[in-house]
Amino acid sequence: MKKPAARPSPSPSSSPSDRPRLVIWVALIGAVVLVLAVLMPRAQHRVATVATDSAQNGSGADDDASGSAGSGSQRDRVRPAFGRDRLGGSGGATPEQIVADRVTDFTRGRRNLAENLARHFQVPLSPDVQKFFDAAESGDWRQIKSLYATLSAQRDGSAATELAALWPAIRETYGVAEQATVWPAQELLAFGKTVLGSLQPGSVYVAGNEASQFVPALLGETGAGTRPLVVSADSLNDPAYAAYFSLTHPGRLDLPSPTPVGAPANTAADGSDAASQERIDGGSVLRKLLEKNPGLSIAVADPAAAKAVGMDVVPRGPILEVVPSGTAEATTAAHAAETSTFWRETAERLPKESLPSDSPARQAYAKQATAQAALLAERQLPAEAEQVYRAAREIAPGVFEPTEQLTKFLAGAGRIAEAAQILDDYARQNEAQRYIAEELKKNLQAAGGKP
């Protein structure tokens, strides 16, 4: 018996009953695609936000390429204005963002210290002081500068005693904010990291200028580990700082006891002769610190600070480390080539196109290089001294001091023609300073290389 032929299966297009099902499937697929298109950017944004927050909450100056050592919630933070273009970056935190966040954290810490100082000295925290810290947290540099000028005037007037007690916290907040404004963020991070990397944990670093004080103070305060005490010699002469350091570095240092805050300069708090007190005057700050804290590591930016009290120092990266008496010359000679290499590499690293020849970053490096070159020359290491002088000049070709010191060094070695050529080159490249370069050239030629 012949079987009937099988019927061909109908195609979807030929089955009217299947068309509604197809429409439903197409609609569902379209809806899924639409949902994914909406959700994926949000998910990516959340991932980027988490990555940025994690970087910001990291620790240590070593994280400066990817995150900030901040404390506290990033969610409720008022974003500072130190480099608003930082918000335009992609996934990770930009150098501008890192610096801005660290300034905010530093300011919050100093506000807390100001409140503690006010309680300790039983003085009021005026509305202007509160406004100053508000401005510093928000990163409004114009407002910071204006309020600092107001507070400075008050400190010299009717509110002298009250503000003297709080001034360490106010001064450091202003100094940090100022450096964050004038330095390119990447170079600020690099300079601070270089200085901090040369310091022993828990050491005292006596800075030579504002850049060498406030940049390391900012990164050291908001980083990880045992932070160094970064000060100027003048701050250790200020009576308010004794209490201040006891709050910032509790139990870390036995500090000399200066005249109490508010006491006249020539009398003690009880009206007796201040000479009978243990006072801190001039360079004796360093010696008193060592006497009271045996084994304490102390570093300086300017060799004159240590030389004033007969302390020996040796170059260590961009700083000068205080060493036991009688060991400095041998140690300096043993590491002279290393010192020269450090400054040559620093000169090569600094970006020539984006960093002006007389920028604060270049000036800070050049000042410390010049000081170390003079130290090498003094210790009868002329070859290395010349190399470091030349590196300092290359670091800051628009700053006169490195050129001045190099040419005086060359003239002292009888190389007057070479010194004159360098001064001619400087005058040609820096027209605004032509006169001082030409005057130095005349003086060196007239003196025949003699000091």
C-alpha cells in the first residue's frame, strides 16, 4: 500500500498563528538590549567610583600615582578647588585630585588641633578662625589668602594672645594651601615623596624654606607610618609650638621648654628674668633636641642651621642628615658620587616643557642642590661640587643663585673665562636679570678669581 506523501512544514512567514509569538520575542530582546544599555554605564561608573575612592583612601606617599592617603568619607566631602580640572580624569585619581584631597584632610586635622589648642590655652576660637578653616577645606584660595591676612593683622593687634596660641595650626594650614596652589600637583607629590623617602622614620626635619617645610609636612601628615616632625627653626623658637608638637606628636619627643605663650619676650610668666629659664635661642634648638632625645634622627635642609651649633651633616638625597661628630667628612667623601648622581638625575627628570625655568618646584630643588654643592666644595671634593652646581643650574636655569654660586666657584678655581661665558649665557637667556649677571661678571674679572 502506497504511503501518502508527508506534508512540508510551514515556514514562519506562512503561519499567521506564529506571528504574535515572533513579535513578543522581538519585543523582549529589544527590551533586554535597552536595559543593558542603560545599566552598563552606571555599573562602570560605580566601578570607577569605587576604584577612585579606594585609591583616595590608600596610605603612604608611595601611593601618589594612584591614590590619596585620606581619612574620612569621600562621599560627604566638599571637593576643594586646588585644580578643578582633576574631575575630568578617567578611572584612577589624578595628581590634582590626590593633592586636593590631602590638603582637605590636612586642614581637617589642623582644625581639630586648633580646637584642642584653644581648650588647652583657654582662648576662644573666633568666627574668623572658623571661616579660615572652612575656606581651606573648600580649597577657595582667594578666601584663604584674604582671611589669613585678616588673622595676621589681628595677631599683631588686639587678638595677639588668643591667636598666638592657635597660630601654629593656622600657619601650617595656610602654608600647605599655598604650596598646593603654586606647585604643579605631580611635582609636588614627587618632591614630597623624595624628601620623605630620605628621612628616617620618626625623625625631625628642620626645613630651610616654605617649600621644603610645607610640602613634606602635607604628605607626611596624610601618609602612613611614623610621620616625621617637619618644622622650621623659627617654629621651635615659638613658645606656642611646644604645646602644638605635644599634640601632633604625642609622647614622641621631649621638647625644650620655651617661655609660655603670652609672656613678654624679656620676662618669664611670673615676671622673673627670662634668662633664668630654659629658653630656645637660635641654632641651639637642634642641640637641645638631641640632648633631650638621645638617638633621635635629625635632618636639615640648610647646612647653616647645623653649622651654627657645630653639628656635622652629610648629604642624603635632597636633605642633610646630622651625624656624629668627626664622621661627616669621611661619610661625605664615600657618598660624593652618589650625591652627584642624585642631582644629575633630578635635573634630567624634571619636565622642561611644562615646568617654567623659575618655577617654585625648580627653585626648591635648586636651593637644596646649591647648598649641598657648597658643602662638597668645603670638604675638598671639587669635582663632585662642580657637578652638583651644574645640576642645580640645569634644574633652575631661570634662577640666578645657582648660576651665581657656580661662577664664583669656577672663578675661585682660576677659571674666570669659563665663569664669564656662563654669565653671558645667563644674561642672554634671562634678559630681566641681565644687569646682575653683568655686574657679577665685572666683579669676578676685577677680583681675578679672589673672593
